[in-house]
Amino acid sequence: MAEDLHVNGETKEEKYKSIIPQIKSLIEGESDFIANMANICAALKYGFDFFWVGFYLVKDNQLVLAPFQGPVACTRIHFGKGVCGTAWKNNEVIIVDDVDAFPGHIACSSLSKSEIVLPIYNSQQKIVGVLDVDSDTYATFDKTDEKYLKQVLELLKF
């Protein structure tokens, strides 16, 4: 596949349906999950013009920054802290319409306004990290993002 992505569609759902097969093709046959995470970040960041897209991986009971696209980010997040650490602790997707209203939010960038965080599971269904997507506008994310970002994560093999 060429390394150019073409996101088509008027609605968010149409855009996800357009980009997911391209992401699948992009990472298919590549066994290195770091490389695949990097390409997923780039595809989502530039395909949707999100403010920040990145992964954090569980290491020594912390989330440690992994591949991302966007401005510099927090390097380590403790279990149960901020949106990412809370999603990990509670084993759930968290959608935040206004990050300043989230108790204990960690402000890696003051420009981030809304966020979605999804746990990442290995083949034994253990959480090995999270996908964090931020927007510089309020209330960007919803159940449509959750549905399709879960499909993107299913393409990763941990």
C-alpha cells in the first residue's frame, strides 16, 4: 500500500469507515507493535486533525509514553491518576467533554479541551496500555469514536 491515506466522508462514521481499512493495510504484515502504534498515531492525527494521538504502555505500574503525534507530552502517568490512569484503573473507556472539569486531570497541554482514552488489551485480556486522543475543542468525542477506535485497537497484536 502507498503511504498516503485518503479519508473520505462527510460524517465521523464515514471517515472512520474510510480510514480503518487503510490502517489495516498499513500495519498488516508488520509484527513490530511500536512501528504499528506509530503509524496508527499518524493516521489518526492527520486523518482526523486531532490535537494529540498517542499510546501509553504499562511499565512498572505506571503508564509510560510510547509512540504519539502532536506536541510534547507527559512521560509517566501513575495508576489511577488523570484520565489515562483512571481508564487503566477502572478498565473502561473514558470520554471527557471538558478536561478541566475532570477531577485530577493532568494537563500535559493547556490547549487540550476534550479527550477519549481506551484501554489496550493483550491476548490474555490484560491491560497493557491505553490509547489517548485529545482535541483542542470541547466535546469532540462520543460513542462513535469509541466504537471505531476499539476497531483500530483490535488491529494491534500485543
